[in-house]
Amino acid sequence: MTVYAGPGSVEYRGRVLRQAESISIKFESGNQDVPTLADGYAGHSPGVKKVSVTVTAAVPSEASGGLEFDFPSAIQSQGTFEFTYVVAGARYRVKGDLRSGDLSSKIGDATGASWEHHGKLEGIT
């Protein structure tokens, strides 16, 4: 019987964000097709590599501390942030900015949060 990888985690400044519910990592090569009149598709041109990560998380009540990571302020700062995403036993260290985020509240569901982190893959261990 095959044993599959368990849930991943999100780390910021050396601590695990315990309220994270999901992580989705997109690795982009940035490569571009090179079409020519004579050959049609002739190959590709190396592009700018990029990683885009979407994180969803539960939001504890204010009495329990509220947002574990203050992503609205981080987005407004337009700063650079480094996260480590642990998935299937590998640690992906990504440094970049937060592009967008959402807060959601719905009857019958816990308040949720999500944010998008775009940046450069600094290392895999």
C-alpha cells in the first residue's frame, strides 16, 4: 500500500502559521515560444522564473488573537516578505510581495482569509 504525503505548512519568521488550511504553489518558467516563418515553432526563449502561492486560512476570534498573519497590512505596505512553504517533505523558500488577499464571513462557516504571494524561489531543501 502506498503512503501519501500528509498536509503541508506555512512558516513565517521561523514559526508555523497554525491556522493555514491550504497551500497552492504555481511554478512558472516565464519561457516564451519562438515562432519563425520558416520553421513555425522553433523552440523557446528562457524567461523570468516566478513562483505564485495562494494560502487559505481560518481566522480565530479577536478574543483568541484574530488574524495570525496581518496580510491586509502587509499588502498595504507593498513590502517584501519571505515565507517557507512545506509540501510533500520539501521546504520551498519564497521571497516576494503579497499581491492580493480576501477575508470572508458567512453564516455557518468560520471566517476565512486568503492571500497571494508572488516572488522568487530562493531555495528548496
